[in-house]
Amino acid sequence: MLRRLNIYSRHSFAEPQAEEAGCSNKRPCPSRLMTPTARRTSSGQPTGRKEAVRRNPRSMEKLMERLNSVRVPILRWGKASSTSDRYPSPASWRDGRWTATHRNREQKHYNGFSYNAIVRNRREYATPYAAFERFGADGTARPVGHYDMTQPELGIRYAYKEKFYQTRNLRIPITFDAWIVNARHVMAKKDFLGSDYDYHRTEVGLQKRFWFSAFGYLDVIAKGGKVWNKVPWPLLLLPNANLTYTIQKESYTNMNALEFINDEYASWDITYYMNGNLLNRIPLIRKLQWREVFCFRGLWGHLTDKNNPMKHPTEGLYRFPAGTHAMGRTPYMEASVGIENIFKFLRVDYVWRMSYRDLPGIQRRGVRMTMSLSF
């Protein structure tokens, strides 16, 4: 049986009842601050009335609605929670490339399932660094200023036996060893609400943490996806290249932006936190309480001929930007070795590239860092 638990302050409990009794906020009605079972007669005996909240489910629901309407921190444990954007988000501008609005609806259940629906309307502009040159029927590429897309998106997530804290608007996981499965599908219809192309993209993901007792734990993230239609390269699958000096999950440190473009991919991100099992064996280093981190991530991608303008410059495709390559059968791979808990908050990784090392203008190795409190 599911119960609902609210943790609130006395002020948050008194405020809704004070409104019902017509009492002012400055002087709340004392009789309304007590539950029915707490009221007593002048002789000190209980009034004999049953507790209305416990006996009447509707009274319980009304009370919970009033409590949840008060804007104070509340923890909820109930059947389901949902969030939605009532109004479209304002237009966004990023490096002069695109503007977008969207509406979002998300529903979360306590059995581990959650699903959401998003409708995005966006216009992406060309830039001097990423020009849009569209091939015509005669095979000639002509510049294009922008393209428009309206994309409904459906997503589903299942976390097996996941435990979390439920606040008013957020769900905060407290266990990370649950099997998490994600799936989403993005679609668009040409000439429907201004879309310039037919578009279908499907992606699935799997995430799990494995514990090794005193030997640390292993985080594994695996994903795969496919674009089913013939579309220009901005709508294909672009790997997440990390162009900063910070450590970011599911991103590639030594990969250039737009270095690879695919319409099919499979990726993995494996990180092993060893909890100091090596460094703690060194007499002087063990006093620093440093901990080792090992990471191995990679990407396998494929570009079909229908979306490859270098092989078939058919009508509707865009010319690839300079420095873009199609991946072969070898996946892109990189590995890193790092130390965390430096001064109790700093982590530093040394990353090196393991494949496609002969391409011009690439970075074969690098140092990245991040700051986070660890205990």
C-alpha cells in the first residue's frame, strides 16, 4: 500500500487552515491550529469526535492539496508526480546558430517508470564556421541561410528498484546501482508546422553501477541510436566533443567538433573508481588520501551512403564542413588515468587518444580537471 508522507513546518500547516476559517495572517485562529482529536472541553475530556482526516479520504486529499500548495520545502511520497511547462520557453540563441521554443510534459511513477513528451520548434542558422551549402538537382552546392524543424519527441525511462527523495518539483536519486533503461524517438513531418524535412531518430541507453566492496565501484553507460531518413548533416548524429578543460561524462576529450558525423552509432563510457587501493599502499602518499580513477570511453559510428554527400551529393544534402571525416570500421577510443580527492575537492585526469591518431589537426593527449566534494 502506498502512503503519502509530507514533512512541513507548523507555519505551512496553519496557513491553509487559517484561510479556511477566515482568520487573518497576523492573528491566526487558535482553534484551527489544532486537529479535531486535540480539542478538549473545559473539563479536560476529549470531545469524542473521530479524527476526520483519518476517517475521510477526501478530507485527507484536500489537506494534502493545501499543504502542497504552500511554497515551503516539502518531501512527498505518493503515487506519482509530474512536471510540465505551461508556457513555451523563450527563444534561445547560441553562437548565432539557432533559436528554439519547446513545450514539455513529464510524468513520473513510483514503480520506476517515467515518460515525457516534448514538442520543439527551432530554426538553425548557418555561421562562417559551419556553412550550410545545399546540393541541388544538378549537383551544385548553393548556400542556405537556415532551416526550420518542428519535432515531437517521446521518451521513456525505467529504473529497476531505484530509490530517491521526492521533493515538490525534483526527484533526487539516493541509490545509483539500479539498472536504468532509456529510450526516445524524435520525429518530424515535412511541411507540417514549418518542418523542412521528414525526420525519424531513435536512441536507447543503459546505465548501471557495479560495486566491488572495498575495491571500489564501476560505472557503465552504453548508448546506441540511428537516423532513419535522408537528412542534411546538422540533423545527423554528432558526437559530443569536449572542448573545455573540465571532465564531462559521455563526452570525448581529444575529439574536435564535427570531426565525425554518423547516422548510426554505439557508444560506451566506463569509469572505475578504485577508492585508493593502489595509492594507499605507498607509505607517504597514503596520508594524502588520494584515490585512483580509470576511464575508458569509445564510439563506433557508421554513415550510410544516402546521407554521405562525399559519395552521393544528392539533392537536399549539405556539404560537410572542412575537417569532417567518415568513420571506418575502427571505433574512436580514448582512455584516462586520474587522481581524485586532491585537497578534498579536486580531480585531475590525463587523457590520451587511442585511435584515428593520424588525422590532421587533432589532439592526441590532454589534461582535464573538475572540482567536487568527495568524502
